[in-house]
Amino acid sequence: MAGSFEASDGLSSRERRALETLLTRLGDDEFVLAERYTEWQVRAPSLESDLALANNAQDELGHARLWYDVLADVGLDERALAYERDPADFRHGTLVELPFETGDWADAVLRSYLYDVAEDLRLEALTASSHPKIADRVGKIRSEEKYHREHARSWLERLAEDDDGRGRLQDALDRLFPHALTLFEPAVPPRLGAKASENDVAKAAAVDADVVDLGLRTATLEELRSEWLSIVVPFLESLDLAVAVDRDAENPEADLDALLPDARGRDGAHTEAWFDLHDELTRTYRELGRTETTTIMEAPDG
Amino acid sequence: MIWEVFRQERPGEYHAHCGNVHAPDRELARQFAAIQHGRRKPTNSLWVVPRDEIGEIDAEDVAFGGTTDKSYRWATTYSTAGADASEVAESEDDQADAEQRRGES
């Protein structure tokens, strides 16, 4: 049953909850990853790679804004979402919130690769979304994401050429892979100002089923994860990296679930690093007594 | 390794030198050039060329021409009365453009 999202008023509570949950997971991933990328500013291995990553960070911030903007239709403005929200109410996967080890460029490019492949797949599953604004915005975002994937792949291939670089990639992969799997976890509906309900955690899977059932996204998280694995595992193995997943195992799904970290982000549980990052990224807003987000361009339409 | 970058604004136009990028190979040079030189101005195409592959001959090597004033050759200095044929008007426009560019460079 496809819902009608043509008009934002008159949404049923089920439709509204599915919409909010989908858009916060999309927007939060982009927003938080951009914040982390920004830490590389003036610290990347060369001026060129510095600019390339800064470019990607700026793209991701723009994408976060495109997703948050759709929530404005249901009365949630950017200020509430970005600056006023309880950090525990963010729904990004833990992959994007982990801090970088100082100078560990292998982590930055591998993380970007794992994330950008996942993002491409989920955008593909949004191209025929029943929500016209979501469907419209996918094209703009995908045109920029292609560059991100090529950039990450180029770096991975080059870092994997010698033992030192490959060793660094393997360390980063062992650390990041379980967190990358959180990208495919169902999100607990964010409270977004409403009172928390005890059953929220148990609702995550059901709400994601609603997202698909209402046609907001046309693939399930399981399908996206399996597609993602079919792309990233062979590629990483082609670089002589060992991936902690046996796709021929008897029960690969259970093996993957066992790899998941305790805090998955999507479930509202985060690593300590997120609370530090959130504190930092809202500091200027708080200390200068800001009351709104800064915009230099007109709000996206369509 | 340094790669010189040439930018073409619209199809059919010349690629004009716009700067350079450091990159270990052609593929990364293309990717870096796209961000550094194709992001802020309208761009249809970029060339990346290894600096060592560029041949140069300069004013110390040879006496170049182009130092005498040949502006009398420009048809724009003639005044005519009445409407010109469209070919003449177009040609004059082209020459006026060329002259203006020459003045700007």
C-alpha cells in the first residue's frame, strides 16, 4: 500500500512516523559525516586531497540540508533538527560518528568508501519514492556522490599497493566494518520533541517495514545490506584485504548480526565520541546565543 | 608530480590554462582538477597534462612577432554609411570582440 505524500497535512500518524524516521536517518548520516570530514581540513596528506575531502564534506552538508528541509513540511525546522535536538535523538549509524585516529588517512578514505557505496544503493531505492520531494532530490545528490566513490576507490587502490598502506587499511577495516553494518539497521523513531514511548525500541523494525510498505523507499534494509556486501566485499578482497564476513556461511545473516557493535546509532545508543562531537558542533550556536541556522542560499524547492 | 590544467568553458571553445594540481598519476590528477578547477566556474571539460610533457619556447629563445601596431588592418576603423550586409556586420562584430580580448589580455 503506497501512501500519498503529495500533501504534508493530513498524514496519518503511521505515515508521519515513517517519514520522520527515514529522513532523520538520512539527514543525520550526512550531517555527522560532514562534521567528521571537516576535521581533516588542512590536515590531509596534500593540498589536493584536503580540497577533495572538504568538497565532499560540503556536499554532504548540502545533502543533510535537503533531507532536513523535507521535514520542514511537517513542522520541524533545521534549527530544531540540527541544534536544538537532544544528541540521543540523532539516528545516524555509528560509522559516521567515530573519531579519526590522528593522521589515519586510511580510515578516512575507507570510511568514505564504505559509506558512499551504501549511500548510492539507498539513493537508488529512493528514486521511485512515493514522496515527490524525496524522489526529486535524489538526482541532485547522486550526481555528486559519484565523485565521492571514485575518489575513495582511487585512494584505496593506491594505499593498498604497498604493505604499509595495506596494513593501515586492514586495521581501519577491522575497526570500521562492524560500524558500517549499522547503516543497515532499522532506526528507532526519533522523539523530535514528542514524549518518549517505552515501546519505541521495539518499533524500529516495524517502522522500517512501514517505510517500504508506504513506498517511501523501495528496498528493504536487508536487501540494501546484501547488495552492499556484494559490492564492497569483492572489491576489498581484490585489494588483498580480509573482510570479516563469510558470504558462503550457512547463516550469513546471523554472522553479520553478531558482528554489530553494542551501540548502533540507529537505535539511539551512541558511542561517547558522538556526545563530544555534538557538544563541539553546537558550541558556537550556544555560546553566541544564536536563534537560527545560517543560510546563504534560498531553500530548495520541489 | 605536477599536472597543468586547462579548462574549457563551453563545447567548441579552446581549453585555456587555469592552474595546476599535484597528483601521483593521471587518474588522481583528473579527480583533483575537477574539484580545484571545475567547481567554481562553468566548465565543460578539463585537460590535465604532465608539466614535463609541455614544450616551451620563450622570448629569450626567439624574437617573437606581434610587436608592431597593425590595428589599421581591423575593418572596425572604417566608418560606413547605411546598413551593411549581414556577413560584414558579423565579421565586424567578431573583429571587435577579438580586439577587445586583445586589449584585456
